[in-house]
Amino acid sequence: MYDYLIKGGTVVDGTGTAPFVGDVAIADGKIAAVGASIEGEAKEVIDATGHFVTPGWVDVHTHYDGQVAWDDVIDPSSSNGVTTAIMGNCGVGFAPVPKGGEKELIELMEGVEDIPGTALYEGMPWGTWETFPEYIEYLDSRKYSLDIGAQIAHGAIRNYVMEERGRANEDATAQDIEHMSQIIEEAIKAGAVGVTTSRTVGHRSINGEAVPGTFAADDELEAFADAIKRAGKGVFEIIPSSSVGDMAALGGEPRSTLEEVELMAKMSKESGCPITFTLIQVFEKPELWREVLALVAEHNKNGAQLRPQVCSRPIGMITGLTGYHLFQRRESYLKIADLPLEERMAEMRKPEVKAQILADEDIPHPQAGSMENVVVAFKQALALMFKLESPIDYEPSPEKSFMALAAAEGRDPEEYMYDFLLEDDGKSFGILLGANYLAGDYEVIREMLTDDNTVVGLSDAGAHVSLIVDGAMPTYQMTHWVRDRSRGEKLPIEFIVNKQTLNNANLYGLTDRGSLEVGKRADMNIIDMDSLQTGRPEAHYDLPAGGRRIMQPVQGYKATFVHGVQTRKDDQDTGARPGRVARAA
Ligand SMILES: [Zn+2]
């Protein structure tokens, strides 16, 4: 007797082979049978005719480290068909933590990932764990709508072992390194699926200090790779120096991207550990990513396992009156910033207030690492900012930018933006398509995605909660790349599905999932491609302490299964919580 028999769907099994019409049977949490036609009794038969049946998505780049403490739904990922989310990325996380020492880690997370500090203070049971194994024990006591993979973050390790010296980014002593690598080995043995570090000066605590570990010397990183080797499994996730640009405004980066690739190749070859690292097109060197991919291919032929992590759309920073916007640091705006939206808009509509705000200079936020200071980017990038109108066009042509639209009407672009923010009762959103969109189309992204060595990630789900809504990327790449793209080649569904499932699961050693093959975990989506859509962002005030997050609604998931249990039905949470801590084999 099967638990579920899913009949007549178009099966895209995650291995990359062509779709076929057929049935999938689930029993005891696993795929029990797959084939053109399966006979047999089932407790529930689901007719999937006309729908796609895929493995659940594996999102390797999330920041749910705080959210897993106060929430068990884990949105936006669960509503986007994600069945495994890996957190602890980018060198920031919450274990190990000295007793009473959460402040430093919260300030890091607040600065790097822009998750409100109040939510992290109030929403997490501080004191429940100190070591990483204790943290995993805590996670093991919780139940979620999807599986969570935990990674141990360099920032937390350095803070724990080296304290003030670690936070000040002093060089680690041989003893420090020994202690830190022991902690890593123990963490992986207890269930961590990876170790993560940030090496860009662009990632700073809320107070503006570079993340502990940013300037770590080669021997520190090599010792970490060696700890992964001793533990026998685990991935090293790295945000390389220079990977998000030259960072000249912050004093520049210590290393070039190509130097970083050489270091990572050496570490991977010597330790045998896979290394995944952020790869985006950077403003100052728009062709550099090609050199990186070529260098990676060469090193991988010679025994390295480098897996550049790329994204399926430009990393988008959204802007609106219920989020961040160009005018939020102007002196006259700050006077009305705390008013409720309607009253604030009434003020903003007054011609004299508008004229004053437009004329004002920005007053930098007193906390140098605050995301409030994103106004600098907004000010420089009006030619890369676009309206988010329904249905959203994420590959807009350059003449649709705020700069171009304003020019066409002979208006000042800032003034144009000001009026736009007041449209739609203040709920309109624009987007800055920064990384990967310098050419004004998706050819760069297509080349990155189709490179054999890359993995798809960088959604940052759970982070940048008022600025980036790329947690919807796994859905988006199905609508845009598979179905809707009109400005260039599309990508085959079996390719996109493989990239988001088996390819990612394999990187993290999660060999029990990622494909619809007999014996694998029944993590699965049933998708109605005709209705699949990501909607316009909207602000929610549902974080602990009333904190804000912006969510992008999604529709088209007829069903999601995690470990053979149905967690979503017709885009609604079923209330089932089969999700646990994901461990590598
Ligand atoms: Zn990240």
C-alpha cells in the first residue's frame, strides 16, 4: 500500500534527463516507484495530469539562522517549493556563542544580512546552546515544514575562540587556529554540512567593522579545509575578496578575485573538500567572471572541486516607501519618517515638503554598517532601477529604467522616483538590478547557469528582509527561464530542475535527496506551470518585536511533499512539519 500515488504528471526527475508522462508512488517517506504507469493501492491518489512533478528544491544559500528559532513555516522558502534550505552562509551564524555573548553575533547578522536586531534578541532562546553540537541538538528538537541544513560560520568561531582579537581581525596564533579547526571538526561530526567565511570588506557588522575572518591568513583557511578533510565531509562556502566589487569606498579589497581562486583551488586540491563561492558580474570588471569560470574549469580538471555559486536573476534590491528608498536619509524626510504611511504620504505630497526633500543632502546613518545607507547605491544606479509592475518584468530593456523614463518626459530622475514611490497608495516597488545586469539583459546569467561547474544559489532567503526578495528565485527560474523569456534563449526544464535539485544536493553530500529515483526521499513538488507566478512584493510586519519583512507572494504549487508528507496544498500550508535537520551522508 502506497501512501500517495501521483498519476499522469509530467515527471522531471532531477537527473537532467528529458521529462516523461508517468506516475510516482510514495511510501514511508521515500520514492517507492516511478514509471509510465504504476498499479497498486494507495491511501491517496493525486491526479497530476497537465502538471509537472519535480523533486523539491534544494536552496544552498539561505540565512534562516534566526528564523529557525521563532518560526516553523520557513517562508519565503516553503511557499516557493524549497524542501531543503541550507543556512549559516557568508561567515555569519549563531554558534558557537559564549554564554551571554550573543550581542556580537547579532550585530554581525544585523549588519551583513540586514535582519532586525530586535527580532534576533527577542525571537531567539539565547542561553540554550553554547557549542555548535549543542546548537544542532536544539535544532533537532524543533520541527519545520522543510529540512534545514546548518553550517558553522567563521565569524562565530573567531568571536568564540579569539574574542576581542578575533572581532578586531587580528592574526590568529597557531593555538587559535588549532582550537578553531577542532571546533569545525566537532561541528561537522555533529551535523554541520559546511563551514562558511566572508572575505569581503563589503560585509560589515552594524557598527561598520569587517566580519571576523575577513582578513584571515592562508594558514587559517587551510587549517579549516584540513578540518573538513578530517571530518570526512562538508563544504567550504566562501565569499571571496573582491567578489562583490572593488569596494574602493571602503578602502578597497585585500585580494583580487583571481588570487582568491588560486587559493581556493590549492585548498580544495590539498584537502579534497568542495568549495562553493559567490560569483557575480562586478561593476568595475564586467568580464572578469568569464576569466574566473575558465580558471575554475582548468583547476577542476586537475583535481580541485570549485563550484562557483551563481544566481538565476540579477540580485535585486527593491525600493518602496514600505522598504528602503532614495530619500530615507534626507534631513526633511527624517522628520516625517516615523509617521504612519498615510500621514507620511500626505506630508510628502505637499509641494514645499517635496521640494525640500529633493533639495536635501543625505545624512549618513550613525551606524556605518546599517543598510539604511543603501541610499548611496540607489542614488548612483537610477539607470539600473526599474518599476516592478504586475506581471513583473525582470529582464526589462534599458529604456524602461527610471533614468530613461524620466529623460523621456524631460524630468529630473530623482523627482520622477519620488512621484513613483507615492503611487499605488505608497505600495509601489521598484528594483535595482545590480549584479549581472550591466549589459541590460540576461546573457551573462545564461552563460553562468549553463557552465558545468556552477551551482545555483545566492537567494539569501531569510536575509535582507526589507531589501531583497530573491528567496523566490527557485520559482522565478521556472517562470522566466523555462516559460516566459522573450529576449533570448530559454533553458530546458530538465536543466533548471537538475540545477536546483540533484546538482545542489550532491554538492552538500545530501545523497538521500534531489531526484525522483526509487529509494530517495520523497521531497517533491507538483507544479501548475500555467499559473506559476511570483507576485509584487508586499510588506509584512510579522517578525518578532513587530519587525518588517518584504515578501513576494507566489502561486502555482499544487503540492509540496517533504519526506513523503504533504506540507503544501494549492499554495497553502497544510500545517504538517516533517522537516528536520539535514545531515550529509
Ligand atoms: Zn549570504
